[in-house]
Amino acid sequence: MGTIIKKGVNILGITPEVCLVAQVADGCFAELGSSCEITSVFRITAFGYHGSGYAIDFGVDNFPKNVVRYEASKRVVKLLRERLPEYCDVVFGDKRHMDHIHVEIDLRKAYKSVK
Ligand SMILES: [Zn+2]
């Protein structure tokens, strides 16, 4: 297990905040018996915050063979939502997000939450 960066993924411009998200995600995937595979960080034309280092994708193909991928992914999503700050948006299960979990830091919400 552990964190894997998929071949070809560009980590250019990844923010410290997203690095911490990856660390939390590693623990969530580990609980389901999976490594934490980073499948996308930086893309020029992309959904959400991939162009600015505030988003990251995690693949969902590394669960043990005896678990249902969709169910295990949903459990990882639940753990991520419990463990990440409320301004992190965790997206999975719609048409564009069936083979990976997308996490982005909603900067507007993040700055609003500063006390
Ligand atoms: Zn994404």
C-alpha cells in the first residue's frame, strides 16, 4: 500500500494544502485495503481547480479483489468528508467521476472559514 503517483501525472504547482489532502486520503484508502493512487493533479484545461494546484484525483482501481469497487469508493468518500475540512469538496459517482475521486479546495469557502 502507500501512495502511488500514476505514470505521466504532472504534479507541477501542487499546493501544500493538496499535499495534506493526499496524506489524509492515503489513510482513508489504507482502511479499505487499498493504496492511494494519484491519477491527476495539474491540467491546463480542466474541471475545477486542476489548473491552479488546488485539486487532486485519486484512482479507485486498487481495492482488494474481493470488494465491490463502487461500494469501497463510497466508503473512502465518506471517510474523506469526515476527515477533511468542510471547505474541501469531495466528488464521486456522477458521470465524470466514476473511475476516480476528485477533491478540490473551495477557496471561497476556505477563506470565509478563517477566524
Ligand atoms: Zn479532478
